[in-house]
Amino acid sequence: ITPHFVLYKMLVNNEDKKTYSHYKRKVLTNNPLDRHMQRFTPATYVLIITNVIIWLCMILYLNRFSDVKLLEVGGLVHFNVVHGEWYRLISSMFLHFNFEHILMNMLSLFIFGKIVESIVGSWRMLVIYFVSGLFGNFVSLSFNTSTISVGASGAIFGLIGSIFAIMYLSKTFDRKVIGQLLIALLILICLSLFMSNINIMAHLGGFIGGLLITLIGYYFNVNRNLFWILLIVLLLIFVMLQIRIFTIKEDNIYDKLIKDQMLGGHYGEARNVVNQTLNKNYADDETYYLSGLITATEESQSEAIAEWERGIKKYPNSGILNYELAIANRSLSDDKKALKYAKKAAKSDPSNTNYINLQKELSESSDSKDK
């Protein structure tokens, strides 16, 4: 009567040496968690295998898991999503930072995925998993504008939320079972605190998404009034998240990555990111400013000035480009041209003391020469 056909095949073929009483205890156990963990859950296994295969492909392709590489293969970034790269909402759920990250997530998926799939079935479990993952990613995008987020943890916390909803609805879980689940959840949270790059907002969003979608699915057949109320709540939260995502000030993640590579002395990698930014038409005035600094380091000041001048043609009112060109031209003793750029920089941002001081200094120098 075991529901696990692989275990059944092992038993009938005498491939397992454990005693009859051992399996009798497992199959006839009164603990619902034990029964759910014994069931064959194909959707959970497929998700785990898919994540592991993608992880192995990443090792072969990327060699090292830098932010630049994770961005290339589909990491979740606010800047890219608001510019139309919606696929990242799904692709990021199958990417992981390092071995500890995927190990932790796959162990959690094995436990909580099997429980939910055993209770609600494979297809419903997949719906809960992906809805929770998407909801967690939307919450993440609403608060994190300058980081790259990857991992299945948002969807996994959705499964945990689903289990809590199921416990509330069924009212058949005793204190021992609830205690076991709470201990597992507490261990998961404690371990996550010792890992870097943890996205708390994605976890929280995934948990709420899993809780709501499970309740909505249940009340669809039981209580249509509650179904509509919960559905409206979910849609309202979704709309509010979209409004925040598209109105919050965005940070150009590519500029941040360029600066990170430059600070690490990896100017070749920084140049590659600049080229990606230009090819994707994501460049802004700071991109050209940073590109000029790279050029000045690797080539010459004259080439850097040419790069900044290309940027000025696209962003004539850029404070940072005008300021940098003023500094460069002053170093070449062309104070007249330097003053022209300094005035534009000061006009673009009157509160910037560096711009104002440079304009004042060049103006005084020009007046003294005229005298």
C-alpha cells in the first residue's frame, strides 16, 4: 500500500535489505509528515533536477559567479525588468550564487515541495511554486533597485506559506506536526542568516504569495465570497507593486558594475560591461564618464576627452561630463574651453560645490589674464 512506486519496485525485487517491520512502521505511520515524505512527487524531483542541471551548466559556462556573469544569464535586476526584460522574473528562479546557495535551496525544496505536492497534487504544486516565485520577485523589485537577485528561495518560501494555509484549512495537524514544521522553518531561516546575498523581501513576498494562492484555490470551490475577497486582495497588492516598481527611482545597474570592476582593477572586464551597456542602448551620461576614465587609464587623456565629448553630444546638460571636460581642458591649459564646460556643469547642478568652485576658479583666472 506504499504510494511510492520506486520503493515498491525495490521491495518486490528484494533490492532493499531493510526489515518488513521497518516498512510496516513507515507505511502505517500516523504522522502525516512521514506519509507525505514517502510519496512519489515527480514535480518536486523535476524542479530539483532542473536547478541542478542549470547549476552545472553555469559552472561549465561561467567558471566564476560574478555579478556581471549572473546579469548576463538572466539574474533579476530592477533596471532590466522595467526596460522590458520580463523573462528575468522566471530565469532568476533557476540561478544560484554558489554551492551553499543551491544546496540549501534544494534541500528545502525537497522537504517542502514533497509535502505540498503530496497534499495538493503535482500541477497545483507547480502553480503555487511559480506564482509564489513571481510574487516574491515583484516584491523584491519594489525595494531593491541596485542588486542582482537569483535563487529559488522566494518560491520555496511560497511552499512554506502554502503549508501554513493548508494547516489552517485542514485543522488536522497536531501540535507535534506543527512543531516539526516550525523547527524546520526556524532552521532554514537561521541558516540563511549566515549566507551572503540573502533577499529577505523575496522571501517575504513568496511566503505571502503562497499563502494567498492556496487560500484562493481552496475557497474557489468552498466559499465564492471569500474567494473573490482574497482574489481582489491579491490583485490590489499586485497593482500596488507594479506602481511602485515603475515609479521608484531606478539605478543603472551597468554603471554600478562598471565601477565595481574598476575598483577591483579589472579594467578589461569594466570595458566589456561598457560595451554591453552601449549595445543594449542602456548607456547614460555616467556610462560615458566611466568609459572615459577607463580610456584614460588604458590609452591616453586625448582619447578619454574624445569619449567624453561623444557623451556630451548625447547628454549636453550632463553635469558630470561637463565637469570632467572642464578639468581635462584646464590640464591642457585651455582655460577658455574649460570655463565653458564649467559654466554648463554649474548650471546643470547649482548645488554641487565642486562645479561652483571650479567655475569660480576659472572665472577668476580668466579675469586676471584679461587684466
